[in-house]
Amino acid sequence: MEGTMTKFKDIFSFQDKYKYLAHIKDNRKETLQEHTELANKYFEKIVEYKNLKPFFERIKNILNLKNQEEELYYKMIDDVVNFHDFGKVNSQFQIDKMLNEEILKMEDKYNILGVLGSDHSLLSASMFIAYYFGKITDLIEIVETKKIVILFEILFALSYVISKHHGNLDSFEEYIENYQEIMMKIF
């Protein structure tokens, strides 16, 4: 698509990134990096097979997104797949679901034990929001307020999809309320 997809190594630049696991099947351990790269290949095939580029372009045109906001729009769409499982860096997920004891040897600054139990989807969505929140606010001085609001709406809609990638899309309003509750507890 128009944007440049964020690379796994751009988000996780520390050496222990190779120790995070995404799946275990038949004694084969798939790292989070391997899984993310494979998911991106499938996403590109789905976009092509389902002819989704015109759909994304139509939305962009309806919202009248241009220049930096257009670039960010496409980048966020591309990165939904990239971020969908990043919450698997959650130490509790690694220990409970992946039986990954390597995680206990990692430096404390990467160990987020206890965050959301072993759930990874909401943490993935939160990481997506945190990553793009700053990118959107960087545009405040150069993009009209209406477009900033639209970009934030897109950000939260896409984060909702990430948070529900293993379940049903139910209530977006409930998602926002739950997300606010969690943020209030953290901060």
C-alpha cells in the first residue's frame, strides 16, 4: 500500500527480541518475529486477492486525507497486522501460554510480568495506540484539527480490531470504556 510498513526490528530493537515466542505447534517454536513476518505476507496476499486497495483509497478520498495524514493513514492500516500480536511480549503470556522460561532470564526493564494476565490482544492494541499517538500529535502544528480528530478515530477503530483479533467484534463503546478503565488503573 501507500505507507511503509513498520518493521518488527524498528519496534523491538533490543537483543532479546528473538526470545519471544508467538506459537508452539508440534514442538516447533515460532518466534514473534517469524510470526509477524509471516502474517504480513498473508496480509499482502489478502489485500491483493480481495482487491482491498480501492476500498482503502475510497475511504481516504471520502475523508479527504492528503500528504502526511494520508501517509499515516496507510501506515496505520499496514501496521494493524504488524502489531496484532506484539502484546505477546507480556511475560505472563510467555510463561503461561508459551512455556517460555527464557523470559525469566531477560533484563527487568523488558519484563512486564502481571500485565493483563496472559491476555495479549489488549496489550497489542495499547502498544499500537502508544506508537501512533505520538505520530498523530506530531502533526498537530501542520495538519488541520479536523484531520487530527479523524486520525485519532482511525487509530482507535484499528486498535479495537487488534484487541478483538481472537474474538468477536462486539461493542466499540464498551471497548473504549474498558480501555479507559485500564488506563486509569495504570496511571
